[in-house]
Amino acid sequence: MKYSDEQRIKKIYENASKLNEYIKSNKVTKDRLMDDYALQWLVTTPLYNIGEHAYHISDDFKNLHADIEWNMIAGLRHRLVHDYDGTNWNIIADVVLDEIPLLIEKIKELSE
């Protein structure tokens, strides 16, 4: 299915928000994420989806909203999918705990 940029933004927002809510409601810490294999699997699926949608957003839209690191978001997805065994969980923990809440706010502004 081909999504519009607006639909992709909505999907990014939904996935990021659900991931963030899970992290907060389950009091996930960096240490726990580093050691819990099931939790690692759980956080990667939303990151895949966020990255896939970010990758396919049009260049025009990305250029209009250059404050969002579209290439970094898509690149993270590619690294997770194609180099899963080489995943640096310190980076993923920082993304999940620190960057996702910031992304949610930026994406939310695009929807208003």
C-alpha cells in the first residue's frame, strides 16, 4: 500500500507514542533494556516501522521539515534489520528513552 506523507507521519506518531507509553508504564530503564532479550525484541518492531515510514516520506516533505533527522531514523531501521547481531543496545536505549519523546513532540507539531 502506498501511503501519503500525512499518513506516514500519523503512523510514525502512533508507533512512537505506543512505544513511549509502554516504556513509561512499564518503567523500562536503560539497564533493563540492555539485559532483557524479550524487551529488546519488543522495542525493535516499532523502531522498524518508524524507520520504514520515515524512509518513504517524500524528499519535499523532508526538506520542509529538516529539523527532523529523517536519514538517521531510516538508517537506524536499516541497521536493526540488516545488522541485528551488531546492534549497539546503548544507542538503542538512548533512542528509546531520550529521542523518541522528542520525536513525538516534533511529529505532533506537524499534525497541528
